[in-house]
Amino acid sequence: MNRRLAMLLAVYGAWSQATVLFFLDPMKRQVSDLVEPEATVGQVQLLGLSLEGFAVRDLSHVQGWLPQVVFLLLGGLLSYGVLRASAGIRPRLRTVVALGGASLLAAGVAMLTGPALDPDAVTAMPTYRAWVVRAQMGEVPGAAAQFALLTLWLPVLLWLLVWRYREWQPLRTYLRTAEDAESDGSDEGNGSRGGREKHGPVSPVSARPRRHLLSAGLIPAVLLAVAGGPVLRHIRVNHLSQGVPGSPDASVTFDPDLWENYRPPATVEEWSGVLYPALRLRPLRTELLGGWIATLVVCAVFLLVLAVALRALARRAAVRRWSPEAFADLAMKGWYATVLAAVVAAVVDGRLMRWFAPRGESGPAAEHLGVALGDAVRFGAACGWATGLALLGAVLLMTRRAAVPVAPRADEYEDQPVPEREERSAHGD
């Protein structure tokens, strides 16, 4: 995509999001003043996601508006990079998905920026329990992620309109839509850059290097999931007390030693706010079978979606003719894939855990899906770079091996025919 159109779409998306973030709350106040004093405007939600949870409400403190500014700036830059790397102006599903990953990555960075600016925070990286406490005190869980999901369609809608009216003279003149449309057609017809990525004589990556890329990208995700295994996120646990609450055999006590209140190791507890999902090969000592199975299902969904995304990246990754821009693009796509896979797993988590292994800390102020989205986006923003670097390292290693000439073996020299002149000289002719 040309620079002008990519800039227009990225700026329009950031400007639309900024309008909602900075003007939604004042508009609600004006509407409340116009109606009866007793009436209040409820929370604006769509598809169960909060639109105003991430809105700016306090401009007097830096922690009240800086996370939103970080989200807008970073989201705009990442969106521009995604659009600039797309082939032509025709809307494609993979580019829209990459835009979603860029927006969710910016949301995760904004979520991690908020606690770092809080002067009352004990640490710059809150634990999982600290995030739950913030939700119980009225903060919308995963507000930035919910806002990013709800506003993803804004630049996509303008993109569709530009494609629909690409033959309009002002668009042809100022946005050069005719040139990009012609390049799209030539790519599909002649099998040039855009078509060769899918099929043709220049297959970017064969089957074996593709498996190497897939394995390299999955290794960090599996290790991080194992590291998050000791984190317990539900209430399907066993207790030491005999009997059920309310029965004659049950005794009421406030002694914490009589309850198996599981706590992970100190290191895991410190980083539990950015560890997601959890992979453990057996239930924890307080965990029931149903909760353990639900946790395994969520982790399996994450790894499966990530594997599918990495396979798609490996099919389109050309090992030859690499440039610094191509390296950066591959690393960022691996980062986006991790964020998107974690979000898909969070959607399953928010529904599955609700019925089979509910989160004991979550209640009306901390809805299950919002809490799971917050966990997933924080994990993707803080740890997703490992997948991108793993892909980059695998590609560099394969490129280096492909550049080293392979010396022929000794038996290959023996099989080569001897020239006629050398034979005559050897026989003394």
C-alpha cells in the first residue's frame, strides 16, 4: 500500500479512537444534565464489551490520560506499519487480522503503563491478585483490550470505502488508488510478488524449513505456559474441612491454617500478572479434576491457534533476499500472532471457566470475559516478543546455512567422468 493511503487509514483510526476516549464521558454528563436529575446514563456496552471502561475521566493526573495516549500513538504506528506492508489497496483478511493484533498489542502496553504510573503501587508489575483487587474496586477488567476490539472496525470501514470508490477521480489523484489497483491485478495475473507468496515456481519455504519455523515459534509459548502452570485462576479446590457448609459436620473457623489456601512460588507469584495461560501436567494439590481439565483446554486452544498462525507465517516467509524491513516485519507478525492466540484462548476461558471452573475472585465488578481478556493481552504484550525473536533466529540460522557452500563428497569425485586428454596422457599416448 502506498504511503499516503496507509497514513490516512492509520491517522483516521487513531483520531476516531481518540474522539471516543476523550469525549465520551463529557457527552454522557451532558446527556445526564438534560434529562431528569435522578436519571443516569448507564455504561455503554456492545456484545458484552465495555466501550467506556478505558475512557479518559481525569485529566489532572498523568495516570488518568497517559495510558490512553500511549495506546493511541503506539496503535497508530503499528497500524501504519501493517498497512504499509500490505500488498496493494485491496482489503485482505490477513491484513485485518494483523491490524487487530497491532491494536491489541497497543492495548496491552497501555494496560502495563497504568500501574507503573501509580504512585501508590508497590511494584511496577502487579501480580494477578493485584489485578483482581483493582477489578473488585470498580476498575473495568481488560478495559483497553475491550476498547481495542470494539473500535477495530473504524479504519477497516474507511478502507472498504476507499476500495469501493477507488475509481473516483479525487482518490485516483491524491491517494493513487488506480496504481495500487493495477498492481493488485498484475500480481494476481502474472504471479509476481503478491501471487508468488501463495503459489508459483518460487515457493518461499519448503516443508522442512516450515516445520523448523513452526517449532521455533512454539517453543517460547510452551515454556511460558509451563512457567504459568503454578498460577491458580479458579475456585475448583479441595478444602481440609469435613462436610459441606451448613451441615452439622462442618465447623466455622477463621484459622487460615485449617484451609489449604494455595499460593504459587514467590517467583511465579511476582510474574503471575503477565503469565497466561497455565500448562500443568497434573492437578495442583488443592485443585479438582474439573478445574484442571478446563485449564488444559484453554492452554490447548492457545497453542493450537498459535500453531495455525505460525504455519501461515511460515508459508509466506521467504528465506531468500532478506532485508532489515523483512526481519522486523516477521518479528512483529510473530508478536501479533501470540497476542491474537492468547485473546482467542481468553474468549474460551471467559466462557468455559464460567461454567466448569469459575474464578472465585471475579464478581459483578470483574466479569469473567473481561478478566480473561486482561490476562491474555498483558501476557501478549509482555511476552509475545519471544515468539517473534524465535522466528527471527530460526530464519537467520536457515539463511546462514543456505549461504554456506556445501563441499562435494569424495565419492562424488570418483563418479565424475575423466576427460579424454587426461586418459591419453595417463596411458602415455
